[in-house]
Amino acid sequence: MSHKVRLTRLTLTDFRNHTVSGFAADAGHVVFTGPNGAGKTNILEAISLLSPGRGLRRATYAEMGRRAAGGAWTVHARFDRAGEERAVGIQMAPGAPSREVRIDGETARPDDLTALLNVLWLTPAMDGLFTGGTSDRRRFLDRMAFALHPDHGRRASAYERAMRQRNKMFEDGVRDRGWFEAIEREMAEHGAVLNTHRAALVEALNAEQRVRAGGGADFPQSALAIVGEAGEAVTADFAERLANARERDRAAGRALAGPHRADLEVEHVEKAMPAGLASTGEQKALLIGLVLGHAALVARRTATPPLLLLDEVAAHLDPSRRAALYDTLDALGAQTFMTGTDVALFEALGPRAARFVVEAGAITPT
């Protein structure tokens, strides 16, 4: 059974440049236009916090609050999920170590949000994904995996924590074999799950891309592969590799192999070339196609279309490709939130979109 999710109301208090603002909308597309610096992306960032993690900017929670409010802020959202109203509140108190999450008035963990909805996004900062650093692509890969495997984020955090402990033992000159074996077993356990999740995601995404290409997709097909020091998928094998590499890692002061060294390789299928060598426009189209394919995969696997946050997505697309993007989003069935400085970029949406103007942290319907 498919559960359609619609964000129907959002209220921001002391969040970024929004003192008190919000909007109500029940449309499949919600468009925010206004000048640069008006607070459009801040709205999308607030929505991205309705999922686990640090949001689309990866900022600290303390950075999100207005200084005049001492760093405190709240984001409150109401949803319609298959005809049932749900409420989510996110609050950051001054000096608190992390945000507080409430679902329907009850205290919850951030991971509990995945049972209610998935939030996916595409931002201008991701435009350099194919030519940027390995860590950015790995983070992109893990964010996609998290949408299909809710425990992926917890596993990644546990792996990183164990790896830091092992590195600290090297720094402190520890040589106790038992201590290292215990830490390496923990790294191997979580690392094996990370590798399994990533491999399953890449296989499913490649299949999704082939289906899209066969249906005459308007965005180019990509093929994904995990490369580099990805480690082993079997816990025992990975633990043995870590043990055998202990002295090499001690000399380096860090683990030189494992899931934290993996990279995501993307190919432009039609041109048989690495995505990083494609033109800027082609890279943008590849990235959009990849995000749309992932959204379709999430919708099918979870039976719930995600919320899609598309920041300045239309600015570098020609009119025909913009129209194709909007039609693809319609077919996907996901509620989409888009930003732009030019109202004309969204003319092809016609009456399908709810529209708002954002200026100086104020949101006004048009």
C-alpha cells in the first residue's frame, strides 16, 4: 500500500533569518522565489531537519539559531499521511548538546522520523560532486543508503567511533592485543553492514537507471560503482584484514583500508565517459537524473514517496528540460519544494504549484 505524504504547514521560530514565519500548502509542488539572501534555502534546510542528520547544509544545530535568541530555535511541521494528520516538532534549546524531537507530542529519537517520511535533496553545493573530494561522494552515497536502510546512519557513526578509538590507541602507544581485537571486531561488524548496504544501493540504483533509460528519460543515464579501499563484506574477513594491517596502520596513525576509504564512481552511460569529464551542464543533468532515480527507488521500496527539496534546480536548465523535470516530478508523486530567484523559471508548472515570495525572512503567498 502506498502512503502519500504531504507537508501541509511549516512554522519557523528564530531559525536562521526567520524570526517567526511559516506557510500552509497542500500542493504537490511548492515554490519559493525571492532575491538572494532572502531565506529561501533556510526554509529547505528546516524541512531537511525533519529527517535524521544535520540537514542539507551539514551545519551544527547551534549555527541555525538567530543570535538574538541565544541559539534557540524551533521548527514545527504538520503532515497529512494517507489522510491522517501527524505533527513533528524540532527544538534546540540554548546550550543543549543536540536537538529535541517530538512526534505527535511525544519525545522521539531522530531515527524515528524515518518511519514517518523520507526527505531527499539536491543543492547547488552538490554540483561539484563528480569532480570534488572523495568524502563528498561517500557522504552522498551514505545519505542515499540511509533512505533505504534506517540503521545505516547508526552503523556509520558506530564504525567511525570505533575507528577513532583504534587511532587513539596507536597515538597512545597501546599494544594490548586483546584491546585491538575487540575494537577491530566492532569496526568489522559495522563496516561489513555499511558495505552490504552500499553495494545493494548501487545495484538497485543502476537497475533504476536502466529502467529510466529504456523509458526515454529526459536526463542522461548514469552507472555507479564503488571503488577504492571498500573493505570486505564479511565481518570475519574484515577483522582479519585490520589485524594484519595493524603495524602498517600504526606507522600511518590511522586505518588505511576500510569503508571510510570507499569512493563512488559515476559514468555517463550514453557517452561512455566518467561523469567528472562531462560538461558542467551534463554533470548537472546526470545529478538530477540520479536524484530522481533514487527518489523513485525510495518511493517503491518504502511505499511512501519522499519529500524532495530542490534548491535552485531550474536555473541552469533550458525550457524543455525544465518542463521535463516538472513532468517527471508529477509522475513520481513526491511532494517537491523548489527555490529560485526568477518566477519565470516555474511558469511551466502552471496551477500545479503553490507559490510563495520570500523576502527578509518573511514568507508571503502569491
